[in-house]
Amino acid sequence: MQQTINLFWYRRDLRINDNTALYHALSAGLPVLPVFIFDTDILHQLADQSDARVHFIHQTVADLKKLFQSVGSDLLVKVGSPSTIWNELIQEYHVNSVFYNHDYEPDAILRDEKIKQLLQANGIGVHTYKDQCVFEKNEVVKDDGKPYTVFTPYAKKWKLKLSQNPIVHYPSEDLIVNCVQIQKQFQEISLATIGFQPSLLLFPPTTIASKIILEYHKNRDYPAIEGTSKLGIHFRFGTLSIRDKVNKSIWLNETYLNELIWRDFYMQILWHFPHVVNGAFKPQYNFIEWRNNEAEFNLWKIGQTGYPIVDAGMRELLHTGYMHNRVRMIVASFLTKHLLIDWRWGEAWFAQKLLDFELSSNNGGWQWASGSGTDAAPYFRVFNPSLQTEKFDAKFQYIQKWVPEFNTSQYSKPIVDHTFARKRCLDAYQTALK
């Protein structure tokens, strides 16, 4: 007689420790088989066959397999459309229940609802949990039950709720002996099998010096300093527990804690207002007449605008898959305000190139820069790249690292004059927002 088991579905939570749904699966009384699906519905949308994020996931999944194998089990890795894979899994195994953690992106919500209906139609239980953020959906709302659309009052209520609901650690790492015991390990899935090639980009470690967090409020705006954590990729794919990092940040640095709260804020915005994926949060901003000059867009992408701080940021992105947070705001403002190029063009480029790309935060950041989003800067505030350089890279250390031809005759002339661009931007916005 076939063994009855529970399945745990790995998605954006690629770790064994402090994993909510994995903990509940391992505590439910039946042996657990962990599963990961290389989702071809997503992979087929990626433009680059050496996309570093796929390499990162593949490497992380391989590490997880070894951890499960060390207790006599294994991680079952599949490649395909989730609907097809789940149809096959419930035919192959005698499944009592499936456990997984929530996702908040519109496409993921549709996928999960489809899988849930399939499982329930076959008499299989579905148990889902919060894991990739501290507070989700309607957990932090105004007194009248409506969602916050401005960060500061949201953060105040978020901190109040945290003080009333201390963070729980889910010791899933202590229970992995409750996984299904197998005689023969599952087949390895190579990157080539998925249709991808290794990337040469370096991935940041999951551990950082506590000094970076302690001095975060002093150093975070200066791109030449190692003053930020670079942990975004680990939060994006769940190789770190957000709960663990918040618990530590409470005692170390409130400015860093606020950055983690911004992440929750944008996730709840995406969940409450899914229209932001394709359009402006503030609908009137959909009427801006963008110039959308493709030649200028291409110069921006490769860091040849003639504005050193902008070009340094874009080149850092191309070479590392990362861009300093302050510089992200500068390059986004430049694209949308100086060049009058639709924020969605920039958002899509970041989505393609950033190792730490996360739909909610990327969308929120770009809409903030263009003035169309929640809690946005007034549309008439246009970052002056020269002043930003004076404030945050006065000795040109960051610029010289990424733009070695800076201050030589080989460096590009500015593709637009700042004063002219600012006036053109204000005129375009005023016309659209009448």
C-alpha cells in the first residue's frame, strides 16, 4: 500500500530555517516531501539565457537538496508549468495535504488559486501561510479598515502592531527529520536542462558585518561606501528569514528597520491595488505625454548620458546586477523627468537586470520617482544630478570606479541640458495634470 504523505511547495522561501509553511508541514503528523518547480511559465518570459537569478535559484536548490539528503530525504525538483506538474504529482503520490507560503503578485495569486482548485477537486487539503513579509494584506490598515497609501503613518501603525505581536520563530530546521525517507536520491536537474547558462555575476553573502547595520543611517546614501546590506536578493528568494532580520534590526538601527518596513508597505500596496502593475497608482498620471525616445533610452541603459552619477549607476547595474539605493532614485528621476521616458520602460529594464528585483518594490520605487505612486515626491521636484553628486559622491570615488573616462575628452557630452529638461518636464506634467 502506498505511503500517505504531505507535500511542501518551495517558491520564494528557499531555506530550511524559520520557514512558516515548512514548519507547519513538518508538524502535521505525516512524512513530508519537499518540492521545487522551475516554472517554465516564468522562465520563458526571461530575455537572457544567462540570467543570474536563475543561476542563483539553481545553486540554492542544489544546496537545499544536500541538506535534505543529509537526513535521508531529498528535494524533488521538477521543470514545467505548475498546473502540469501538480497534475503529475497527485497521480504519482498519495497526497493528504499540500503546504506553501503566500505570494502577493497578481500572476502568482492566479497561479495559486488554480493549483488550489486542482488540489481540492482531488480531495487534497491546502494549507497556506504568511512568510515573506512581517505583516501582509489587511494586517496593517487605518482605523476605518482602509489601506494606507502613505508610508509614514503606515510605518507608525506597523511598529505599534509589532510591539503588540512579537515575531514568532518557526523552528522548521529542527524538524526536517520528519521528511519522507527515500532509498534512491532524485535526479539532478542541470541549468542546461532548464535552458539556461551559468552567470558570471557574484552573489552577495547572506551574512553582513553588524557594523553596516549599526551605521546604516550615516552611510546608506553614499555609494562609494560599503554602507548597505545588499541582502535584497536573499529577501526576494527567501534564502533569509525576514522575521529574523527584523528582530535584529529592532535593536540595531531604526533606519534599517524602516527600509524593511518599506518592503512590507509596497507588498500591501500591490495586493490592495493590483492596477499598479500596468498603470499609475494615481490615474491622472497615465495622461502624461512621454517622449519615449528610444535612442536616449538606449544611452541611459548603457551609461552614456553624459551625467556621471547616472552613468555610474547604470554601469554598476550592467556589471554587477546591483545598483546603490540612492543612485537608483537618481537614475529613475533622470529617465522619467530629464528624458520624459515612461517609468514603465525603466521599471522593465530594472526587472530584467536587478538581482534583487521584486515586483512590488521595483514598481513602488519607479512610481515614486515619476511622481505617479503612493507617498510620491511632488512631481515638480526634479533631482539635479550635479547636486546629488555634490551631496553623495563629492570626491567622485563612485563615479571614477564606474566611469573611468570621466573628466577626459573621451567622456560623453550631456544628452540634455538640466535646466531645459526640468522646464520641459514641468510643462508636460502640468499639461497632463490639469
